[in-house]
Amino acid sequence: MRLQTLIMAALAVTLTAPVFAQQGSRSAAAFKGDPVAGKLKAEDERCQECHGHDGNANDIEDGIGNIGKFPRLAGQLPAYLLKQIRDFRSGARQNDSMFIMARSLNDRDAADILAYFASQNVVGEKDGEAEHGRRLFTQGDAARGIPACVGCHGEAGQGQQAGDAAYPRLAGQHRRYVAKQLTEWRTGERKNSQGGVMNAITRQLSDKDIDQLAAYVAGL
């Protein structure tokens, strides 16, 4: 019952500030991102060094030959990405490198950069059989109190906006990255979802659940 209450609260609660509002009082409309300007700014801010020239991070290794440490930003909802920038900046989400990057950007420049990445096509991957992951994503597991992921992330994992809240696109995301995020939600290392809903959900997930969900969304 507590988990269901958290989920409903997360869907109902809006962000404390408009998604594209500047630090200050300028309107959200003033911060609709410009993808053309954003491409140049992404190059200046060296975003491609981790996320790839088109935001797919398909050619970016972690130093030991593994791809998937860094998330694909291509096709992602700008509103979701801007919230993450703000959370890195404030410390609500922890990452030393992104803290430095986020502090160097104002919301105007961030909106442009994120608009550029959002305009790029996702180049995902087919990563083996993930029937168990498909069932969890589309149906959940009522016996264990696990809701279907489609409720927030959309039937095709494309992400969606609910009021001022943005739920990220998962379709085509790196399997390794998704598994890492779900694990960090489960341990509490990451905790910047509304009302702690992702922490509550992932506490019900086994290692197999996480691996299968990551494989399934990577192939969407």
C-alpha cells in the first residue's frame, strides 16, 4: 500500500519550478532550447567526450574497453535532462564530473545543449532474450508489489510528461547504464526521484529482474 501511495503521489506532484525556468524569474517559454546553438555549445562544453557526438555514446569507452558507462542522451526528454542538470548542480544527484559540468552551465545554455541531444536519433541495441524483463516492464508483478514500468515511462519506453514532471525515455538506453542506475536506486546511492518512488520500486527487484529489465529496454 505504501508503494502504491508513493507512485500515485509522484504522478500527482509537480516540480517546484517550471521545467525550463531560469535560476530567477524568467518564464519557461524563454528557455525553449535551440538545437542548432546547442550543438556548438555541446562541443564547447565537451559533452561529446562522454556522451558521443550524437548523444548515443556508442563509441565512448570507460577506459577498460567497456561501452555503456555513459548514458545515451539522444532522443531523451529535454525536461528530464534539465532536471538532472539541476540535481547535479544542487547535489541532489551525486556525480563529481557532472557536478563540475552542471555548475559551469546556466539553464539557458543547458536547454540549448539538451535540445540538440533530444533532436538526435537513438541508436539502440538488441541484446538477447529478455522475456522476463518484458513482462515486468509491461505488466509489473502484483504479487511482489512491482508496478508496470509503462505507467510512467510509456508503453514503448519513450518517456512522457505528466504535468510538470518528466519521466525519462528508457527505450534504446545502454543496458549497462540502466542496470547500474536501477542498482543505485535500490541501494539508495541515487535518490532524486519524486517522493522516492524509484527507491521504493527497486527495493522489490532482484538482480535478475534488473538485468532483464535493462536488456529489454536496451532493445526497444
